[in-house]
Amino acid sequence: MMQLKIQLTQKYSLSAIHQLDSHCEPEGGFHGHNFNLEVSVSGSIHEQSGLVISRDFMDHVVEKRVLLFFNKK
């Protein structure tokens, strides 16, 4: 029997900042950028849940591994 493969893609946004050096900004100010991020997970459907991954778990992983590190909103 052939395994059905699916892909789940979630979109996230984040804001990141960095400090400008004295060449760009005499007082060494901060400068920010906004980013859009798409994270995809693909694989076989789990027989019991009917999912490749739960959205809650995917959100949790992206939050802990990406957004908390970079997001400076």
C-alpha cells in the first residue's frame, strides 16, 4: 500500500534589530528589519492523528527555535 505524503506550511513574521556602527550612525543607534518566514514540514500521515504534524507542535517549535531568538517586536 502506498503511503500518502502531505506537506504543511505555516507563515510567521518577525522583527529583528541590530546596532549600527559609528560609520552609519554617529550615536550607534539601532536599526530594524521585518521578515516573513514560511516553514514547511512534509511526510507521511500519522494513522491515529491523521496529521503529518500538529499545528500547535509546529508553532511551539518555531517559537522556541526561531522566533524567541530573533523576534524583537
